[in-house]
Amino acid sequence: MAHGEILGWVSRHFCMLVSVDGSTDMSLPKFIVGMLFALAIVISWSYFDGASLGTILLRAVICVAISQAGYFLLVFLMVARSTPTVADRMREAERGLGAPKAAKGEKFSARRSIR
């Protein structure tokens, strides 16, 4: 890969949340633009309302914190709702084959006495 191709991959894939079927639900640039737009509305509303500089800053910080929490919840829900891929199913199957089932009441499969 050439240097330009690597940077293109990073800008396309690192900043985007892509669901399993390949559609883009939310990307980082979209989130940043939306957050800045909401922040501009809150700041201008506060300014025209006659709020002090401290109140404007407090409202801006609260706006950013709520936006970040919402973005985190959106990402969390997207990950939680995603269907397992073929690789995930194969990995789970391999884990199930290698682990012996413990009898009821036993925590470990080794049956050794202390003596």
C-alpha cells in the first residue's frame, strides 16, 4: 500500500462506525459538525438572553457533556444490536469445543485431593 492509500483507509474507516451490513449509521465528522452546530445554538441563545460569560460557559460545557454521552450511548447500542459475524460464530464454536464441562458443584475439572 502506498502512503496515500493508508491515509485514505484511516480517514474512511477509523472515523466511521460501520454496521455489520456495511451501511454507515453515524460517523465522527457528522457527530462533530452536529455537536458544533448545537453548541453554536446554545451559545447564541445564551448570549442573546443576556447571560453572563460564566453562565454561557457552563451551558456550553453541559451541552458538550450531553452530546458526548448521547454519542457514547448510540455507539453502545449499535455494538449491542449488531449481529455476530461468521468469524464470531466460529470463535464461539472453538471455545465450546475445547472446554470440558464441569460436573454440578465442581468449580475445576481436576479432581485431586489435598494429600
